[in-house]
Amino acid sequence: MIKPVIMAPAGSFESLSAALRSGADAVYFGVGTLNMRSGAAVNFTESDLTKVMRLCRAAGVKAYLTLNIIIYDNELERVESLLDAAASAGVDAVIASDLAVILAARRRGIPVHLSVQANVSNLESLRFYAQYCDVVVPARELSLSAIKHFINSIAAEKINGPGGEPVKIELFAHGALCVAVSGKCYMSLTKYNASANRGACLQNCRRRYRVIDLDDGNAMDLENGYVMSPADLCMIRFIPELMSAGVSVLKLEGRGRSADYVAVVTQAYRRAVDAVASGTFTPELAGQLEAQLNTVFNRGFWHGGYYLSEEFGEWSGAGGNHSPVQKIHAGKVTRYFSRAGIAELTLEAQGVKVGDRLLITGPTTGALEVTVESMRFNDAEAASAPKGGIITIPVDRKVRINDKVFLVTERRFGEPLRN
């Protein structure tokens, strides 16, 4: 049994720091618009590459650049420029599916990991891509038995990647699933001229729908209106099966998610993998970890996914976030006293009381959750402080000026989020 790499998403420096602090072995990230999350809010710039790599090197974590959209001729010059920058910065690998990108990366000696977009569903395809790629993500719809057949065949046939080592198999372990085959969807393109295959999906599949009889005009509301919105994949209880099959990399989806999402999900899968490796994994631990995973963004969980489920698909059943927890903006960090381990918070938008849970996020801090065990307000011990107040509280580790502060509270399912 091998111990798989935990690969976490990084859509910002906050999320990157959260991943590095939470036990990730590797992170994946995008630069600019040449990736499947082309929104500017979840990408780095080319000038960020050196800093990203410096932070990852200091943490002993691998860093993979996603360059996985369909590429057109007028973009090849940009691809070449970005790959030059990636090679110069020392990026560990490029995640791609377009052969133009794959070949350009190989010319520079950058290892390539094949994206799920390539839809590898059989051994012949695997053998072909092994000429260029050291890691392959099989089609997302395959069963675990089919994937295990791949892994056994790689060993038996000595199917090696360009680096001379056996090709590694990477699987999605947690996060959002697309209704289309391996994510190759055209709904958003058809309706909004915003292509999912170009990283611009507007997710019209996540909405409620009704069926209309075009002959008589009668409409029928479906019991589950979210007929094209899959629940999120959650493989935490099946980590022993994935490791027994020989999966080398577990990918956690979520470059568009917040730093606390990245922290919670990475920590959960880190604990699960370590527990299996040490022989301490139990159903009780899996239940505890699932409960933690439920506290951050999710559309409900599909346990087992396509890999192990008897039913071919499980739907969210409701719109948006299913988590019973919400974050409400409260204020920001205005000072930090390192010797005392005390943070000064300015409550710009929300009052706080002793016993409250706070989330502090920032580009270097990542995501830190603290419970307010005591506070000082107006130079005196206090049980609460109003909006507009300035308080000091003990914190477990260093925070930075201008880090954001959120109040973490419970919400009833179906209640709108106040994030």
C-alpha cells in the first residue's frame, strides 16, 4: 500500500497558505486565464510565480501549474511565454490536456500531469499519453475496479512516463462534480457563450428546472428540481480502498473556494491518509472527519462517487451551500503583540462576545479559527463588545495587520448565507 500525495487547491495566497499549513503534499494553481478556473479572483499572475514557488519550497510542498483549457492558435504565444516563466520559477509540473501544451511543456523539460479533460477511459489511451505524462487522471466516471486494472497493468507492462518511473494514477477525492462526462460540458457555452472548457462556466446546471410539454404547454415541477446538479464527491470513508488500489495522488477540488475550506478539507484528508498508513483508521474517525467537512461549503455529499457507488449519480436536491455553518464579516486585525500572543481586532461590521468562534484569514496567515475565551474592551476585561469596538484576544499563532475577521455561526438549512 502506497501513501498517496494529498494535492490541495490554491486559488489565492490565502488558500495557498492554508494548504501549506494544513498538511498538503502538493498544491495546484492557475495563472491568468489559461486554465479551467479563468476568473481573476481565483488565479495568480505570472509575476506571482516566483513567490508561489518560494513559499512551496520553504514548506517542502510540490507546486503544479494548471494550464488545462482548450488552446487556440492565437494563444500559443501566451502559452509559450507562461511555460518559459514556469520553467524559470521551477514549477514541478504542468497539468494539461491539450497536446500543444503537453508538447510545449516537454520541450522545456517540465513534467506533465494529464488532466481529467483528456477522458482517459482505456489502457490504449493510457499507453499513448504515457509517452508524455508522468501522472494521469483517468476519466472521472470510471469505477475503482477499472482504475485498479489500470494500476495493475502499469506495473505488469512497465508503462513508464518520460521520467522513467511507472505512470502514477491521480483521482479526485473531494469536491464539486460536473454533470458532464469528465467535465467536458457545453451548457454554459450554448446559453451564455461562456465555455466551461475555457474556464468560464456559469453553472446553469446548478439551477432548478421544470419540464414543459411542448405539445400542450403544460409544465411539470420535478420532485428534485436540481436534476443536473450532482452532490459533491466525498471519499473520506473510502480512503482505505483508494490506498489499497494503489492510487498515487488524491486531488481535492476547490480553487474557487475560501481559505477555511482549503484548510478543513486538506486537514481531513491528511488525517485520513495518515490514519490508514498507521493502521488507526476507523469508521468512527471517518464520521468525525465527515462532520468537519460538512462545516465548509458543500452541496451535500456523494459517498463513493462513480468509483464505488451502486447508483450512477447522486443529486444535490437543493441550491447552494448545504453547510450548517456560515461566516459573517466582523472586522479586521489591526495589531499583533507577538510576545503575548495577543491580537487587536477592530469590529467594523459585527459585535463579538466571549464564547464566539472567529475565523481569521490572510495571505500569510491562511485560515485560523479561534474561540474567544477572553477579551479586553476599553482597557478592561469584557464579556462582549459592540460593532465599532476595538478588542484584544489571545490567538494560537501569529496573525497579520489587515487580516480579515469573520464570526462563525450556525444557520438553519435553506437559510440564505450572510457571507
